[in-house]
Amino acid sequence: MDLQFRALSRMRPRDPVLVEGLPGIGNIGLISVDYLIDRLEARPFAELYSRHFPPVAILDDDDQASLPSNELYVHRRCGGDILFLRGDAQAISSEGQHAVARGIIDTCHTLGVRRVVTVGGFYTDPGEIKGEPKILVATSSAAVRATIAAGGLAGRVEFQSDLGGGTIFGANGLLLGFAHLQGMEGLSLMVQTLHKDEYGFDLDASCMAIDALSRLLDIPCTPQDLARDMAAVSNEISDSALGPRHSILKALTKAPSEDDFYVR
């Protein structure tokens, strides 16, 4: 079985949007989604396990063994719930990436998800960043593109189509592709970063992603709140603070080569 779904709640999400943030370049998606899960006090909804995740069992402080997983959290609200997808790792092979992404989208389709939003980083050479970093956006339709301007993000983003297109590797791209096949709307937010891999943590870029998500999804989050909270996060982020789970999993993840300038 490519993806095992373990329900943690009998709740049925109402007209949900999926927001994905998995480990990747600068860990921008993971930090952003983890922050919103905590801020909104989203509740655990399901755990996802796969034979395509790193082949390891991880011991916690009580010597309890667990497998790498992805998790779904749900935030209930009027106007449509939000499902957040976060996790320990992405699949470690091309075949696994396709199988896991397809399984996630199939699951979301049965849950009534209408739009998929993926969040990640885009490595950019320092000399190519003029002024403030931009958020590179890919969408599935003109209607989705229009929501960017409505969300007050005009001037902060660049659309991939305006830059001549491109590719999005890993879960961020495949989730959009499989969502399109299921008739769901798709939106990808990729923040420019100087980080080339998932070994570092770009908090400034994560702040930009959180602000964009808050505007697009009407999540209450002021710049003052974000600055205060990110200062606290900065003090906590290190291998020792994140514990053995992150240290072991990142050691099992192949780092991109110097020539691999792509989005994850």
C-alpha cells in the first residue's frame, strides 16, 4: 500500500481548502504551516504513513518508536474549513513522490477539498534578488490568479507564466498536478530564498509565506504578532531543539547538487 490513512477524528470537514507545508528548501512550507496550526489551534485529523518515506523508526524521549509520517490538521470556521498538511519528510524516490501525492489528493477528493495551496521555497542567487524577495506564484486558472490581487498581494508576487514558465519538483508540484486531474483549483506560493536545501531554516521567507496565506485565506494575523512569534521560533530552531526526529530524517534525505536549482 502506497499510503495508509489513519483517522484521528470522525469530523467531516466542511468545504475545505488544503494547505500543504512539508520539509523542503529552507523549510519554508513546514515552518509556515506549523505556525498556523499552532496559532489557530487546529486539531489533529489524520496521520498518513507510506513505504516511500525514509526507512527508519524514530525513538522519542520515552523510547517509544514511531514511523515517519505526514499529518492532517483541521481548523473549523465559517465559510469553509482549512486542512493543513505537514510532516516529517517527503517520499525519497520519484516513484514514491508520485504515489504519495496521488494518494493525498485522492484522500482530499473524498473529503470534499475544493482548492489545494502548496507552500515552499525557490532558491535564487543573491545577485538576482532586487530589493525585497518575491513570492513566485503558479495557479491552475485565471480565476485563482485573480484571488492574488484580491488578497492584497499585487506587487509582492511574480507569476511563473510571466517568467516563461518552469517546473516545480516534489510534493509542491505534484499535488497541484494531481489536484488538477481531480478538478480542484491549485495555487503554489514559492518564496525566494538563499537556502539551497532542506538543511536550513529561512524564517524571513517563512514570514512572507505566512503573511500571504493569512491574506489569501482570511486568517487573523498581524505583522506585530508574526514578528513577536517568529522571534520566539528563532530561539528554538536548532537540531537539538527539534530533537532526533528531524536530525535523523534530514540525514536520510539527499541534498540537491550545486546545479539543482529547483523548487521543492
